[in-house]
Amino acid sequence: MTINQEHLMRLPSRAKQAVPAALALLVAGCAAPVSGPVAYHDTTPRLAEARAETRASFECGGALPAVHRQICASDELSSLDKQLTGQYQRVANQLDTAGGLLLEANQRQWMLSRAAHCGLSAQSGTKVEADPAAIMCLEQMYRQRRQQLSSWSAPAMAADNRQGAHAYASYVEYRLADSREPALCSALTEQLNQDLQRHGLPDPSRLPGVTLLAGSNSENTTAVVDGREIRVDLHNAGPYAGYQTRARGVLINGQPVMDDHTLPRWVAEQPNYGGRAYASSSQTGDYGSIDVFQRDGRTLLLANETWGFYSPAARGESAFSGVYQISGQGVVPLCLFQTYLTPPRTNTLAGMPAYAALEKELNRVAGDPLPGYAQHERRDNFQSWKERQWTLLNLPLLGADALTRYQREAAIYHRNDQALDAFFNWSERNLGAKTLYRKVMPMLRPAHQELVQMFVAQGLNAAESEAAANLLFHETLARSMENLAAPATVPGLPLTPQEPYQPRYAMAPAAGALEQGRNFATLYSVVLNNAPANVIRDFIAYETDTFGEERGVGPDQSPALMVAVDNPDSLELLLQQGFDPNAANQWGKTPLMTAAELNLLPGARRLIEAGANVHAYTRRVEFAGVGGPDRQEAEQGRRTALLIAASNADAALIDLLVSAGAAAQAWDGYHQQVCAALDANQQLADAERARLKAPLCANVYTPPPPSQQAVVDIRAGDTLILRDTGVDYRIRLIERQPMHLFGRNMQLTPERLREDMGGIARQVGMSAVRRGKMKIVGPLTLAFADLGAITENSLPMLVSFPVTAVGAANVANYVLEQKPLQRVLSVDYDPERADGESTWRALFSAALTQGFTPSQQGYVVIHTRGGQRTEYQLVVTE
């Protein structure tokens, strides 16, 4: 890596002339890989180390939402969080498929409700500061939730007594692969399959003549047999195993005698390696279950690899179970069974175009995960959906069987009705939502029917296919509707099997079904739903008398004209009644922007005729909007009708806006954004795109009229353009993250800076890596503790690199400084047009004009990745 740049650094208040400096850095090193010793296959059982414990159920570090930071601020609340999370995971993993879906959804909603219930925001941050009132509120929520989970789980578990084979028996069969004691193995094969038919997942305690001693299905993990302590090592397998309680191995008197490789090695001894491509253990290094039991005076154990989504077997391969005898200080293999055969599917949604298309649109409605979720919760939700969707597609009888065996139909339909109501209510928020709603509703029944047909093709009967399709369809829809917005109140638990419920909608209702029986009670709603003109007039009169200037205002402060742009008659009526064409919603979106978004040329033309401002722009508002499109729009900010049209509209509407004067430079880089939007516009033919780009992409636009120019908000991420002595400085406000700088304090003359900086930088870098045992994690940084100390002949600075400081060694004549989070005004240095003095002066001027207090601390950062550039940074405070 080579840096060879000239850098000019001066403080405006002291120096009479710029001090040029040429910085050259060469950090290069190559190390040929050293071949290691030949692998030695040691088969001694070893158990993996347990994961590090955390105070709460998550790691208290990095950026976290406010709820999580309060948890981290309290030992008691951290303990409650850990207890509740463990309890929830145990209950959820013991439930049937349908019950698990219901409880998972309810837990997600409960988690999202915590912030609003306890007066906290969804804002993420790193500062942990206790709020006693919020902590007390959260503690009460957690204790109540623990009681709820205890009461709800009991009836959900008591349904194993119905007649008929368990659904697992359709996918699993114990098939003897290796019999080293034929009489025992034949008997166990028959008994295990009989138990599978009745109960599903294996539990040796149900087998005749068996006494369970310890393990996954016992209350005990340890048993003493003939003076030996036998322990089954259980653990929570974490996010990539559904937080299941798994078994890692067996110990006798503290010595491991079975680990996660023991059974796979036995499989690999079979012909053709047991039909598996390689002898593998699970991703998390464990088994689905291990149980130690006595039978006919012998101490045996049954180890089962996991079934389903987390099976260690690859597609088309089998999972295995093994019976061992515990003898002396080890285990002796007796019976090896093939059990679950992994389906040979690769693309989960292959052959289901209607369902895949529906899921895509529902994901648009839902948008990104809500801000109340921490990063680890987003990961868990994503992983959970992957598992659940795969299971419902590939093991559909597990869901279909659970609906009837555990009487979950009422709870599923209750949640489905709630999801459909949420979908309709969301559609009433604005015209974009209503348009997407009208697109999605006709897709529901075809997607559901496609699922039914797929399950029939898998061999399920008509009733089973309908039930399996219902469950997968429902979960796909309901998960999306959960993500529209955080619940306003703390949710109650799902219905229990004993609670009746009469569904209001079909599982996949027809288009128009959700509107039946509804009354529209506001002017905004009747306009949105295309009511007749006489009805709209009546509502205008009523709301004018009742609300005055606030007439016709809908969700997010949206004006009624925003939902009238697709109906020329309604639009004309509202304009004639004096509705303002420039009224905007909470984040500044106007009716003209809605017309541009939905490609409504007549509406856009009429609004411009009525005086709509083509230069209006949206602003960024955090945590505004409901549903994915609106949240994204509010979070994005700074969009004009032309920029929106360039992304979504056809050439005629874009031409209309340009002819109305919309091609004005609203902010720095605006013309480039318009050009990029045209490139991505799917409405335009190539010839139209080329014609539009010719005038819109060639040059910077002229500024809009002064009264319409955007107000620069550098705190919101805008770029401040500051002109000084004919040079434009593009200044941004950024945050320097907390970091450690390793370097050497030096007093350099301008000449030495120019001539020796390359060698100095190499020396600092090598000292960090070789002597300090650190890793360089950022670019060369010149840190100035006091810019006021700079003179014409002396440049005091720390020549440094950002490093990882864990385990760092002290290095003589070098320092390791910890820098906190700092806000800095930043500008890229242009040696062709500016000098160091004017660059620093521009930063100080920007700080003062924008209401900041400039400090005397600064940085010069030399970037080399993606091109060479030098960045000046001035530390500021409010």
C-alpha cells in the first residue's frame, strides 16, 4: 500500500502562510503461509467450552434501543430479562408447531410494546444511564410476563392423547443400519417406531421395561450408577439451533466418554459412509437429545440427531440415532438407526410463483424490522422465519396435525382476523398504501390455492392440504402485518385451546371482503375510497364547520388532496372548495409528490395549474409513518416531485414537471440524484430515458427561486457548501466513533513533515503490529490536541493509526490514546484549489455559522481505500 500526497495544514489564526507537507506512506508485508503438521485424528471425546455468560439475555455493548439500555443499567432487570428469555425459549420449544407460531408472534409483540408502555423511545444509542421509573415499569412487565407464560403453557401441552398416528411418523422411521446385538436392536426398533406413531419425538421413558435415569427427557442431568456419576451435558444451542436445549455429550465421573463426533464416526463406518457425504456433527456441535436409561439391568443411552430444519444430514441424506451401553469408563455401540430423511429441496419457493409473488409484496408492506428491535432480535426473527417457513413447506403434516390435535384453529383464525384488520387499517392511511392494498388483495386466494395444490401433490389428503396451506399462508401474512407498527398496548396471550372464536374472514378472503360492513366516517376516508360527489360535499361541509382549517386531515397529518389525485372529479371538487394544493403531511410530502409517485399525469397537471410548488421537498423525520413504504419515505427525507417522478413516473409526467421549472438545483448533488433515479426507472423505455437524461444529467441546474431554496440542516446530514476566496468547501457533520489511537507524539517542521512522513508512518505501523501486538483497523491519522499550538516552524501532532487495543503491549516512546465519541466537521482537502490555512478557516467558519463551538482539536485522516484523499476534521460541540 502506498500513499504519496501533499497535505497542507495550517491554523487560520496564527500562520502567515500555508505550510505544505508531503506525506508518503509505504506499509507492505508479505508472509508466505507456513504448512502445519500432518493432521492427527485424535478420537478422544472432548466437550466444547460453554459460551460466555452475559448479565442479561444479550450482550450489553454497542448500539442498543432504549429498553435494552435500561435492562443493562439494572442488575435486577438484567436478571429478570435472562430468566424470562430462558423460560420463553423452553416453553416455545416444547410446544407443537402451531402453538409455537402463536407464542413466538405474541412474544415479538410483547417485546415491541415495552418501550411505549414504559415511556421510552425506540432510539438506539450507546449511553447506558438508569431511569428508575422506566426500570420499575419494566420489572413489573417482566414479572407479569413470567406468570403469563407459566399459565398459558400448561393447557397447550396436554393434547397427546388423541387417536391416530403422530405427524412425525410420516417423515421419520427407525430403520436398523447396524445391529451389534440383534435381539435387543430388533426389539428397540419395533418399540421406538410404536412410540413414534403415538407421540412423535423420542422419549425412552415411554418404552416398556425402561427406567429413565438422566438426560434430555428427564428432570435430572446426572445419575449415579454402580458408584459412577453419569452426566448428560445439556446446553442452550443458541440462535442457529432455535435456542433448543441440546445434548453435547456424556461424562462419567467428569471424564467425557461421548462427544458430538461419536455418533457421526459410527455412521462413517457404515457402507458408503452411511449414505452421507461426510461424517458430520450438527452446526452447533450437539445432538437433538441424549437419554440414559436402564433396561433389563443394563445401563444404556439413546442419542438422537436432530430432525427437520436443523438436521445435520444434507439434502437427501439421513439423520441417525444410536443406542450405546455404558460400560466401565466408556460407551459401547449396540444399535444404529437411520431416522429422518432430509428432503432433497434446494429452492424453498421453487414452483410456487403465486406464493412467492405474494410474499414479495407483503415484504414491501412490512418494510425493514421495526426500530424497537435490537440487532440480535432482528437476527433471531429472521432465523426463526427461515426455520418456520421451511418446516411448514417441507413437513406440512406437523402443522396440519397440530391444528386439530392441539385445537389451535380458533387461535390461528383469531390472529388471522387481527392481521387482516391491520392490513385494511393500514390501507386507509394514504393513496400509496391503498394502491398496494388493492394490488395485494387479489393475490391472496391464488397463493393459498397454490399451496393447497402443492400439498396435495405431496400426498396429503384434502383436509390435511387445506390445514397445512392455512397455517403457512396465515404465518406469511400475519408476520408481515406485525411489522407495520409497534403495538399501542401490551398484548395479551394467544387464545388457549379451550377458548372459542368465530372467524370474521376466510383464511384467504376475496378482494372486497374486508370492506364489507364498514362505514367511512371522515372526509379523508370517503375521498380515499372514491365516494360519490354528494357524499364528499356533505363531509366537506361538516368538517369545515367542525374542524375549520384542520378539515380533511388524515393519518400523519396527510391532507385530503393527497388521496384525491387519482380521481379527477374529487380533486377538482376539493380545489374548488379552497383546499391548499401545497398542504403537506408530517414529513413534507405534498399532493404533487403523490401524483408523481403513482404516475398520475392528470392529477399532477391539475395541481400545477392550481399553484402546486414544484420545488417543495420532504424532510427527514425519525420514527414516523406506519408500514415499510412510509417509514422509508419519512426516514429518507429530501425528495422533490421531480426526484420522485424520475424514479416512478413515465416520460410525460417528468416532462410536465421540467416544463414547470422543477429542474432547479435544490441542493448539492441534486442533479446527480435525479440522473441516478432515471437510470433505475422501470417505466421508461431506453429511448425515453436517453432523451430525458440529455438535459437533466449534463449540467448542474440553476438554483430555484430564493424563497424556494432548501434550508441546509447540517445536523440532519445535509452538506453545507461554504464559499471562501472562490473555493467551494463541502462540509459535513459526522461522528468519529470511539477508538484507540496508537502513535508517537512529535514536533515536526514543515520540511520534515514533507520529507520524512512516509518513514515515520511505516515505523509507527510496524511498532503497532510487531511490538505492540495490535491490529491496525483504520487509516493514518494525524491528531492535533491543540491547533492553537501550530506555528510556521512547528507542527505538534500525534502520528497514529486506529488499532484494536485488546491484549496490547506497552511500547516504549509510543502512546495508546483512547478517544471518545466525537462530532467533527469534515471536509476533503483539495490541493489543486485550496491550501491548508483556508481549509481550516472554512471549518472554523462553518462551526460558528451553524451554531457549534469549535474546539482546538483536529485530525487529518489520510484515506487510501477506494482512491487517495485527505480529510480535515475539526472537533465541535453544541
